[in-house]
Amino acid sequence: MRRVHLLALSMCAFVLPEAVQCQDAARQRWAPVRADDAVRMDTVRIRSGSDLFTSYVAHPAKAGRYPVVIVLHANRITEPYIASTTQMLARAGFAAIAVDLFHYLPGNESWEATRAVSGDTINAVTQREFREPRMLRNIQSAIDYMRAQPYVAAGGVGLLGFCGGGWNALIASAQLRDVGAVVAFYAPVTLSDVQHRSPMELIDWMRVPIQLHRATNDRFVAGADVDRFVATLRAQHTPIEKFEYDAQHGFFAWNRDGVFSERDADVAWTRVVPFLEANLGKAIGPRALAPTKSETSSLPRQSPSYVLLHGSTSGHFGH
């Protein structure tokens, strides 16, 4: 039986001067996490089987119960925009948790340390350690942790993922009963490897509402693949929204110079929040779930797509 164990690393209630509170909320989004008396933020560690991983947790400071959103990173949980996205969700009225799915990789203590690790090292460890069942177990453990918190509402939870995180979010939505909706930014919907099936392979079991955000100048995710994925979802009557942006892959990540597009990120956020509000916190109805990977016969795989990003020596499919 899975055990979920919490070790509190830091508990901090943030207070802002009134003048700072009056600043434009949009300007507070695209910057490092900052003190905000409307939001409570914690860093916790969660035990999931033999794994012990870090998570960022944020929720409104005001007493109440809020729907849950699981944030799934691309490169690493320490990339600065992941923590700020978690805080943004809390400002919008959600209880959010960012889950470290790559906790076993070296250089995980900070984003600066991550970027000093060689791509070859990252790739070798990833190919050895990154497995679909492990990823699913750790997401479920984060959900279980949130379910136990007094500020969390009952009902379906959301998955919000970026690139590899969006890929994982789609895969998880077909296999985890707690999921009520998915938001995926520039997810490689046809990518599979020896560790994971592709979202396309699991599409028959994707029945919860999905919102996709695609960059038209994406070098890593083909538009034709996304179009085919969306057409298949629509044909099986899965609620699906697709939005396109004249931007690059990773445009939501404010810390990526030359890639981040504030205009497009602002527009995307105005779509993400209402979608999550409309679809989370509802009772979870019965639906068929995909068989686990161990129960599935061998399927053709393509080689993983590993790249180096923005001069970093740490590269893997989570761009």
C-alpha cells in the first residue's frame, strides 16, 4: 500500500506592505515568487513508495476549501517559473502543488546547479530512472497529500503541465481517477519511448476536459501531430479546447530570455483560469481507465528527443 509522508521544510506566511499589494497583478506574475499576504506558500517533502520528493504548495490564505491543481514541470521543478505558477494559481483561488518528477537527477538543489550538469549525465540518469508507473505513483501521492489538507475541496483535480509535464499530464489523465481536467502547454502528443507510452496511444481513455496551448513556432512539437490529436479527441467527444500562439516553445516560462512572450503568456493565463474554474471540484464520475503499462503488450517506440536549451548543458525531453 502506498504511504504518503510529509516532512515540512518551511512554513512561511507572507505579508506585503499595502503599497506593494496595489501593484498591477499582471506584473507580479512574471517574476520570482514574492511575499503576498493573500497566499500561503510551503515547501514540503512527500514520501511515495521508495521515493521522497520536494513539492511546492500554495493556497489562498483566506479560510476555505479550494480545488486542487497539480503543476508538472518541464526541465526541473527548480526552474523559477514553476514556483511562481504555483503562486499564481493560489492567487486565482486554487490549492496548487508542483511535483518534482525528476527528483532523482543530479543538481536538483537549485536551477543554477541544474544548468551546470552535463546533458550526457542527465540523459543517462533519465533513461535509467524515468518510468511511467513511477511518474503516476508520485502524482497520485501528491494528490493524496492534498486530499488530506483542510483547505482542499472535494472533487476532481486539475493537471497543468509544460512540455514534458504536459505530456505526463495527458498520460496521467487516462490512468488516474482523481483527474478532472488537463491543461497542457506545447505537449509532444505523439512522443513515446521505452519508459512511456505516448498520449496518442492512450487517447481512447482521455475523457476529461482538455485545454491545449500550442506555439506555432515550436521546433519540438509538430502542428500536424497536435491537429491529429485534437481531431481524434473531438471524434470521440472528449471536451477539447486548442489555442495557438505566434510564439516559441516555452513561451510561458518568464525566466527564459528570448523565448518568453509576456503578451502570449498573459492571454494564455486568461484562458487557463476560467477553464480550471469551470471543470474542477466536481464529483468524479465513473469512467474506464487505461491499463497500466505493465499490462500492455509491447508497442512500437520512437527514440526519445533530447535537446539542450538556451546554452544550458542540462538537456532532456522536458524542455
